[in-house]
Amino acid sequence: MIMHLDEQLVRERLEEARAFAARTALIRSLRPVRRPVRVAVGAALIKIGRWLAGQAANPTSKRTSQPGRVTA
């Protein structure tokens, strides 16, 4: 008789655990996927580098339109 009671308790706990896992999976699937911080920082650094390179390559900027003196 006690074995039967133990089996029932185990079944109930397994059902609860499976229901919890299903709810958790549903919540995770509804949440938007985030980019890791390192990816966002890397993309920002690349954009800044391209922006700076674009300014340096611009022929109308003051630095490239006038010949400068080289000093030591």
C-alpha cells in the first residue's frame, strides 16, 4: 500500500515538473532574442571606425585639402 502511495506522489511531482518546464519554455520562446553585450560593443566600434575613416577620406576636409608641415 505504501509503495502505491509513493508511486502516486512521484507521478504528481513529475506532472508538476513537466508543466513547469512547458511554461518556462513557452515564456522563453515569447521573449525577444538579445544580442550579447560583446556583440553590441563590437558593432558599435566598427561603426565608429567606419565613421572616422569616412571623415579622414573626405577630400573637402581641412586636413587633406591643405598641405601640412611635418614637424618632429
